[in-house]
Amino acid sequence: MVLNEASAHLVTGLLCTLIPILLADEVVILPAPQNLSIHSVNMKHILTWNPVIVPGEAVNYSVQYQGEYERTFANFSWIFSSWCSSISTPACNVTDDITTTVAYNFQVKATLGNHSSAWSTLKEFFNRNSTILTSPKMNISTDGYNLIVEFEDLGPYFEFNVTYWKKRFNSQQEIKTVRKGGHPEHLTIMEAGAEYCVKAQTIVDIIDRSSDFNQVECIRAQDESPLLALVLFSSAGFILFLVGLPLFIWKMSQLLRYSCCPVVVLPDTLKITDSPQKLISCKKEDIEPCETVVQVMYPEEFFHSWIQDTL
């Protein structure tokens, strides 16, 4: 009887010693990630936590989320995040997991080989309508007299409420909604020489929120006088070109004609006529009743008569 009691105590002692050794592989040896928080700006939601440090080892993390549906209709079940399973960085972009404007909860665990930590849960639920909306980045420019504005593309949920006006006393403000960023948008036709100002705010309809207005930016339209002078100068030059070109061509043709093929005008005395040469003689003393004597002479007779007169 004494032997049996001693044997029982011995077996109990052995079991108490062996059980922790046998179950050592199942014991959680990693601390759970701490200080979970979500940083959300312009509908981009980033879950972060403190890293778990194991010297000489690379610790991975897995993320799960729970929405209103899981809490109400799926017995508080959890779903693994789309992009955050066995990741090495202590941060996870959970934007694609948050698809509705309801309260979400998140939990994270660390893993190292076959060992895992306990799940660490977000202290407060997160709703995407608490995201921080920043004032939009805006660029205004002119194209001729057209006022152009362009915004940074923030995604499909974002629109921009634009207010613009001509800078003068009691000027009426105009409002326009730009449906998408990333491309130029025409606002209005500007008056020559006038200055226009623009401001805008970000709008997200799915959470029924808007940002503050950004800083007002102004730009001046070009003056009309330089443009008008340029048009008049161009028109005058074109007219002079149309008039001067034919004149220049005609003048050059005349110069080329008389330079290359000059026309020689012979004196009347050297011109050859169809009839024999005519000699006209008129005495000086008979100026008033000058009689014209026409005598037809052959060249030999003319030469002989000239010799006699000379002698």
C-alpha cells in the first residue's frame, strides 16, 4: 500500500516535469505587437504598430479586419487583409479592405517560423469618415484668354469645388465643380489685361465631407494692345508683300531683259529704206520759201558729186 502511494507520487512528479517539456513548442514565445493605430489622409488608410524585435531574426506580421457585417451577422469572425499576410514591415495599407463607411476593427499578430504571438487589437474602431482631407494642390494658367486650372489626381472619390472671380471691387464669384484631377479644366474666358483669382476645396461625397479652401492664386490676362499691334503689323506686312512681289518680279524681268538682250536704236540716217536714198538740200538764203529738191542718185553718182563739191 505504501509502495503504491510512493509510485503514484513518482508518476505525478514525472508528468509535471515532462508535460512542460513536451508542450514547449506550443508555448507563445513572441510578444504581441503594441500601439496599433490607423493614419488616414485623403482616404488612404495605413495601419501601423510597434515592431517586435528578436535579435538576429526576421519577424513577419499578419493583419485581420472585422466590419459591421462580421460583428452583426458572422459571429464576430475576422477576415485576413488583402495585402497584409506575412509581411515584414510594421505597417499595412488597409484602404482596399475598408469599402463602406462603417466602424472597422483590426488585429495584428507576429510570426517567427512556427511560432506566433497573440493577436493585438486596435483600441478604438476606425471609420473612414474620420480621414483627414487636405486642401487640394492646384495649378492655374492661361491659354490665350482662357483661364485653365488643374488639380492633383487623388483617386475616384475626389471632386473639387472651384471658386473664381475677376479681381475688382464687388466682383461676383463664380463656382464650378471639377469632377476629376490630373487633367486641365477650362474655367472661363478672361478679359484683356484683367486679373483673375482662384481657390478650391476637396469634396468626397461618399463620406459627405470637404476640406478647407486652399490659398488663393491669381493670374493676369495678357493685354489686348500688343496683340492688336501684332495683328495690324502682320496685316500691313502681308499687304505690302502682295503688292510688292508683282512689282519686284516685273522690275527684275525688265533688268534681265535689257541686260541680256539690249535693244539698239539706229539713227534715222543709218536706217535702210525700201527706196533709194534721198537727198534733201536747202539753201540757207531761201529759208522761208525753201524748196525741196528730191533727186534720185545712185551711190556712184552721189560719191562723184560729193568729191566735186569738196574740191
